[in-house]
Amino acid sequence: MNSRRDFIKQAALVSAGALLLPSIASAKSVKTVGLQLYTLRDLLPKDPEGVIRKVAAIGYKEVETYGYNPKTGFWGMPAKQLAQVLKSTKLVAPSGHVGVDPFIRDGNTDDLKANIEALKTIGATYFTVPYLDESLRQSADDYKKVAEKLNKAAELCKASGLRFAYHNHDFEFKQHNGVTGYSILLKETDPKLVSFELDIFWAVHSGQQPDTIFAQHPGRFPMWHVKDMDKANPGQNTEVGKGSIDFKEIFTHASTAGLKHFYVEHENNYQPDELGSIATSFNYIRKNIK
């Protein structure tokens, strides 16, 4: 998982949730299976179009992007070209992961605006923050400052027609004077502006119960990351359905969460390889998640 963190470095409560009840009512079918393309990070730069076509051939209908660079695009592919590839494969990209550390530090909006335009070009709905640099999250006050900046970034996204979301790792669940960073972000961000993408692996790895989180903040989790936990080594991933996380039970809370999109993600320990791994996860979800 450190590789993902290194990559990202580089490159309110229930009443508030009630404001989002229409989202809860419209939670979509879980049969629309998505993939976070970071799963294929070692393959994409070599042949982005070919890899995306293989994802579609497996049966995935949605993808989540990562790593856009204004100079090199998505893995060397301009945003307009990616939009064409998605259209030709009948894939959609509802969300893209975008680091906002520079904006949080000094308010610089250049990269943020460039990514907004790229996401609009590929037809995305969500601008999703995947990670916070460690220097930005040392205390409860730090998280409050981050929340303030997330609200401002969300306003910029809204003005451009995008929804803003935040994706967690494990560090957000660390206690700071009796309160977690995650609870601060949920409380201090505006529910009308900021949604959350719950990474179920990291939540469970941190001792959290996803259904409890959903119940406390209904409607704020329109997106999930679905990756399973290796039974012998909880720090490692395994294919969905082969690990210790009870996704069948978790998906029964989809309406409470307000689920609209979910993405399989796998970061290590692929069996037998990346494409074989995502095929196994896809097939399990299609056959077992109702």
C-alpha cells in the first residue's frame, strides 16, 4: 500500500445526512461493477487503450481514473482521447482521483482547475481526493483546516458541474484527543458539497464497522472501494470473495449509505496476475452480491 501513498504524494451528523435522503432513495443496482484503474498501474502506461479494452471485455461497466497530469494526460493519453476510448468500449468514468495537497497548503488552484477540466472532458461526475500528505494531518486542528479547504475546493467543483468526494485510508481513523480525523472531516465538511468514498478495506483494517458509519451519516457515501483482506495477512489484499470481509452483509446497507457507484480495487498480492485478479473479483460480485 505504500506504493499508492508514494504515488499520491507525488503526482453534520445524522441530521446533515437527512439532507441527502433523495440520494439514498436512488441508490443504484450493485450489478454495475466498477474498477479503480490504479489496480492496473503497472500495465496502463504500456498500453492504456489496450488495457482499458481488456477491462471492458471482462465485463466492467465503470472505471475510476487516477494520475492525470496536465502535460502527459492519463498515462500519456490526452483526456479527449480517453473519452473516445471510453465511448468506444461503452465504459463510463463517474469519478477520478485527484491529489489536492498543493491547494490545501497554499491555495494554488492551477492543478485543481486542470483536473476539473480533464474530468469534465471524460464525462466524470465526481472529483475525488484520494490521499492527504502526512504533514497536513498531524492534529485535530489540522483536520479542521483540511476540511475548510475541502469545502472551498468543493465549491470550485460545483461551479464547474462536478461533485466533490473524499477517499480514506487508515490514518483518518487515528485518534486525536479522543476524536478521529475522519469524524472531523465528516462533521466539518458541508454535506451539500462534500461526499465520501468509503474504502471498505481500510475502514475494516482500522477496526471500523462500515454499517455503523453509514447509519451515523446516511447518504454521504455514494461511492465505495471494494477490496478484500487476506485472511492470513490482513495487511495484504486478496480477490473479492476470497478474504475476510463480508461484502454480502455490507452491501445490504447500500441504501443507507446512498451508494451510487463502487469500484473494485486491488493493490498487491494479485492472483494469478492483475487481469486475472480483477476477473475473479468481478465474477464473484456478479454471482454473489444482490
